[in-house]
Amino acid sequence: MWLIDSSIGRKLIMSISGVFLVLFLLFHSLMNIVVIISPVGYNKICEFLGANWYAVVGSGVLAAGFVIHILYALYLSFLNLKARGNKSYAIKNNQKSVEWASQNMLVLGAIVIGFLILHLFNFWYKMQYAELTGAADSTTAANGVYWVSKLFSNPVYSIIYLVWLSALWFHLTHGVWSALQTLGINNKTWLPRVKLISNIISTLVILMFMSIPIYFILGFQPQV
């Protein structure tokens, strides 16, 4: 099959599936920062999304794309290691100019995956999943401010969360422009601009995520 057997096809799958990761993170960063701006509004968002069918379908689609991205990244890394040693699957025009993130995408991806599982357990599992399965009443499951405060009031977790977000930033800054390059935006005029835009978007997403643990580390608490 062309998508699997050719290098361009493989990069295309990684690029398209990576878009799901970016959309997932962008949506959640915009949603999560509301807990600082308006705790009441954040709880309303959690209640609105809750166990609604469209939220479940949307989460399922994004999760499916994300899972494909993860599994295919592992598959490509295995092929690359087997074929030519520890080299990135990313496009390399000049070995001396290869970015650190490009050379360590597998390591960065492993860090992102590991903490994402922990993050999903601490939030999605205790909120939307609990509401869907009836493991908790809807009032408790939809109380996002309670769960956020409970978790990030622990400074150790907040610091670990910041470290994870740093790894995620490196992964995104390389991954976004690399995906767009694979999708055809690769001429000398546009590629530098794409890199700049990718870095700005990635940085804004990560800063929105980081603002929450920093908010708690500084001693603030959201009031409902």
C-alpha cells in the first residue's frame, strides 16, 4: 500500500494525524485557561461538554487521530532504527542544521505520551468517563474547578506538569512545521514563515497550559 510502503506516504500519515494532536491541544488550552479567568464559566463548560453525544464523538475522533499518530510514530521509529540507526524520520536537508527536537522526537513523544496518560486519568477518567458510566454523580464529575484545584494545589505535580509542557513545546515546534512541509509548504519563501507561525502557535498553546500550574504555584486559588 502506497501510504505505508513509501516514505512520502508515511510522512503524510504522520502529518495528518498530527493535526488531530494540535487541534486537541489548542481546544483544551483555550478551554482550560478559563479556569483562571472565570471559574464559574469553566464549570459551565465542563457541564456543557460532560456526557453529551457530540462531545463524546468529537473526543473520540481527536483521540483516534492521536492514537494513530502515536502508533505510527513508534512504527516509523522502529523502521528507521532498523534501517539506518538512531535517526529521525523528519526531512533533513542538511545534517548540521538539524534541530535538537528533530533528532529527539521519539524521546519527546515518549515523555508526552506518558504524562498524557496520567493527565487523562486525573481529569477525563474522573470527569467525562465517570459521568458516562455513572461512576460519579454529574455534579461532582462536572466540577472542573474542584479537580483542577485538587491536582495543581500539589506543587510537585505542578512542577512536573511544567516539565512535561516543556517537552511538549519542543515536540510541537518541530512537528507543526514539519507536518506543513510534508503537506507541500516547503519552498524557501514560505518555509521560514511557516516555522515562525508554528513556533508562535505552539508557544501560545503551551503558555496557556503553563499559566494554570504557575497560577497555583504563586498561591492563587480559583473562587467559584
